[in-house]
Amino acid sequence: MPANYFIFETLGDAPSKPGQPQIEHITGEIFKVFWEPAKDNGSPIIEYSLEALKSRHHKRIRRHSSANSHSSAITMMAEMPYVEELKPVEDKWSSFCNTSELSCIVKELHTMRLLMFRVRARNAPYGWGRTEVNVC
């Protein structure tokens, strides 16, 4: 081997973020969620994971006070219901589709109350890359 001959190897990494998920209406309640590919960063991408965030209803509890009072104004105030909000629920992302393709078909987008999608890519030696999010 000549003295000026070198072999260089580039260190790999987890894939980059894929493109932002886009939504295309197909027909009725059928949609296609698609994205641009992530950069593999030195190792082929094995799969993409599409996750969805569902809307949630604010749960409230109504309570009545049973205070006894002689004043009519105080009695009226005591009989009025008040609403107490529960602690906020943490966002919960659900796995929706794992694929080697750059898209997934979504049925009943509005019925399932899906608000957002996020996608990320995975390669074998380095694992999952960062996610890219889109609001419906």
C-alpha cells in the first residue's frame, strides 16, 4: 500500500427528521398521510412510525353546596352549582402505522378525533431519529 493511501469511514447516526406529515383527502372519511423521506445518515432506513394525538374532552365535576344560611343572597349563592376542573391530562400519542413506505392510509380521521400526526424514521444500528409533527 502506498504511503499516501488512506481509508476514511464516516460515522453514522440516527436518521434525520422526515418531512412534515401532509394530509390528502381521498374520499369520504379516508385520508392519506404522507411525508418526505428522512436522510438515512449512513445506514438504510428500516421503517417509519406514524403516531396520532387524539383530542380529549375536558372533564368537569359539578358540585352543589349545602350551606344553610338565613340571608336570601347568601342562600342563592350557596345553591348555585360550581364547576371544578380536574387536573389536565398528559398528551398521549398512539402508534398509528409502522411502514417502510412514505405514507399511511387513515380511515375515520374526524370520527376518531385525531388532531395531530408525527412521524419518525429508524435505522438498524442507531435507532429512532427525531420526529416531525403536523396539525390536522
